[in-house]
Amino acid sequence: MKKPAPPSSKQPDNRSLSAVELVVELRQQLQSKDEVIQSKDDAIQHLERYVALLEEQLRLKRAQQFAASSERNADQISLFDEAELEVAIEALSAQLPEEEATPSSPKKTTRQRGFSDNLLRERVELCLSDEEKAGASRTFFSKVKEELAYIPAQMKVIEYWQEKAVFERDGNEVIVAAQRPVHPLGKCFATVSLLAYIIVAKYADGLPLYRLESIVARSGHSVARTNMAHWIIRLAEVFQPLLNLMREVQNSSRYLQMDETRIQVLKEDGKTAQSDKWMWVVRGGPPDKPSVLFDYDPSRAGSVPVRLLQDFTGILQTDGYAGYAEVCRENQLVRIGCWDHARRKYVEAGKAVPKGKKTSNTAPTKADVALGYIGKLYGIERAIQGLAEQDKYQARQQHSVPLLATFKVWLEKNVGSVMKGSLTRRAMEYTLNHWASLIGYCEHGYLNISNVLAENAIRPFAVGRKAWLFADSSQGARASACCYSLIETAKANNLEPAAYIQHVLERIGEADTVEKIEALLPWNVDLAPFSKNVPQYE
């Protein structure tokens, strides 16, 4: 017969305890059980928050992949009374100085009908047969239709025949030859027009060289993509003195915008092909001399802005990336933020809201309320667009600054009630952490509320990157930066990129002085402003 098991050591023997001691012991046991239960509840709540954050990220990724990419918020209009904003804008407009009346009548904008008179025209006469017009008293022609024709590109060979004269001097023959045109690449079988076409096709139209190779081949003669790549890399050295002058003019201004984006470079010393490298862009310059300059660097460190912004002492507008702090500290720059970046975070939070939980009758989310405040700020900017700098400054001080103060109070009051780690909480914390720089645009009338001009300048690079995917070497990436700089700077100065680049290529080979290079700056060239109705070539 088995003996009964001894009592477990984990179970206390309460038989020898008094009633008071027994009550105390039982209370301690209950308290320990409550603590265990409480810790389990905390763990469950932590897991629930973690799952909620993961679901929010998943909804955002799905929206980014499948939904519309526009940042417009459908519910934003209903958050604040639009009439209130319209009244504020009307009040602002009433305070603006009246324009002086001019004796000339205002120019009416009429819809363009037909085609531009500057286009080449060819007359095609549709004639009656002799039988059809037999016995007619007279005949005449009337224009019944206009069609737009496309003339396919074609290749032609330009033969240079050099005249030479022979002179008899002191019993010797001396040959004098006619001067040959200077080619920017020296020995090269491509004309400057073909070089300009290759540059614009790749960097303005986003065509990879392998596609361009087949396009050129259909025009009459094949040109290997390796030749095209070598020409572009060699031209980067030719363009560099011109770009250096652009950089000097740009850094002498009072206000610059800066941004950066990734680029994949396969052959970079000390880095793998899959690692991130960076294309930097700086936009700005004097008001009548705008420039958009790209620069490749394998690093995203703060030393890159220090190198690019040498001698710049004005106001720098960027996103919230900490890498710009070094140049602001060394050059003692005033840094302002970008409301587009702040707004985008609230838009992403709105896209991650579960489906079915947002209706026209439900209260707006905190992300929607924040977007309402930001929308009012942009509404003020639209109302004062085109005003003089001093008028913009006064309007912002009167309307934007009080609205910003109200927005900040709302953020500080509500940020603590939003779940930590959520997209809305991170957007609110970003806004508060960068508040000093975000409100900086109100200090001067010539500043912008966002960094959108720099983002627009870098967008053609991002679009082209989807087509050609990567650069083979660092030399190719730097050459790409040179070409993008020329194209986007030409656009900023209202010049047609192909015409400007061909203009530069035709003259830069003989530009052996600083004065000749300065004459090639886009604001110094004698080219017609870009217009779809004006042909750029003779």
C-alpha cells in the first residue's frame, strides 16, 4: 500500500497560524495573484498595440501600391467651414493695394484655334479633272482642312572638305589650310546635334541608351550604346567649368532649397552594388538667374552639403533630415522646414485608416483635423501668390502666424492621446519636433511654404531612374548629374533644353576664357523663350 505523498513545499502549512496571521497571509497571496494577472493584461495590451501598428503599416503599403498616389484628402474640405476660409481670403484681398489703371484694355485670353503660324506649311491642291470642270465659267481653291504632319528623324553624313593653299617661300612649299571647326570632344564622329539629342533623349525623356540605340539605328545608321555612354562621360568634363560658374552664382543668393534621392551605382569603391548612393540637388539663385544643380555622392553624410554650399550664407530650406545640420552650423545658415513633408505624413496616416470606419457622418480623425489646419495655410499661400515680398510678409504675419499658433496648441493638447508608434502620432511628433523650422517661412516674403520646387526639379531624375534603373560607374553617375543640371536649369530659365544644350556644345569648345564661358550661362544666351508654338531650330 502506497503512502500518501507529502504536502508540496509550495503550499504553506497554515494550521499553526493564528487567525490574524492567516488573514495577512491570504491577503499577500491574493495580491501576488493580482500582480500576475495585471502583468498578463499588460502583455496582452502590448501585443494588441503591436498588432494594430502592423495592420496600420499593412494598410498603408497596400494604399501606396494600389490606391491613387495623390495627396488630396477627400474628407479635408468638410473639416473646416470653407466659407470661413473664403471670408479670410476676401478680407486679405481687400487689404491689398489696388493696381494702377492702365489706358490699354485688358488682354483677353482666347482659345487657340488651328496650328501655329511659325510651323512649316505645305500646300496640297486637290484638283478637278478636265472632264469634271469642262464648261465651268471659272475655278477657285478654298482651304477645307489642316493636318499636322510628322517628319521622321533621319541621319545624314556631313563631309568636311578642307581647302588648302600651297605657297612657294624661299624655295620651299608652305601649305595653308582653312580653319576647322572646334569639336567639344575633339575626335568624335557625332555632331553636336547628335550629342544634344542623346543627352535630351536620356535625361529629359527618360530613354535608356539601349532603347536609344535601336531608335537611332532605325534612322539610318547604328550607334553603339557604349559610344553614347563614353561621349556623355567625356562631355561631363567639358561642361564642368560652366557648372562651376552656375554653382558660384547660386551660392551667392539669399535662399536655396535642397533635397536628395537614392541612385544605384554598380561600381563604386568600398560599396556594394545594392547599397544606397545619393543624388543631391540644390535649387535657387538670384531671382533672375535660377539654377538647378545636381551632384552625385556615394555618401549621405553632412559633409556633402558642406561641400556643395561653400560660401553660401543665406536661408536653406530642406526636409527634416539631420544631415543638413552640419552645414547650417558651419556656415551659420538659417534653416527652414517643408510643410509638404509634414503634410505627407498625415496623408499616409489617413490612407492607413481601416476601410468602413470613415463615413461622411463620423467625426474626422486627428490626421484629418491636422490636414485641415495645413490646408488653411496653403489656402493663404494661394491667396497671396503673385504679391510683392513685403505684402506677402504682412499677410503671413496677419493670417498664417495666428493660425499656426492655434495649430500648435491643438497638437500639444492631442498628441498624448494618440497611440505611440502610430502613423498619426509620428506625424504629430514630427510636426512638433520641427516646429521652429516649419514656421520659418513666415519671416520673409520671398520664402516658400514648402520645398516643392526642389522636389519638382528632382522628379525627372526619379522618373528616368525607373527606365534606366542604375548607373554603371561613379563616372557615369557624375556625368548624369551634369546633364540633369543643364536640362533642369534650362527649364528654370524658360529655355528649350535641346536648343540650349546644342547652343552650348557649338561654342564651348572655343570657350577658353571665363568671359566666353559666362556667355554660355542660360540667362546670358540669346535664345527664344521656350514655347510649343515657336520652332527652336533654323
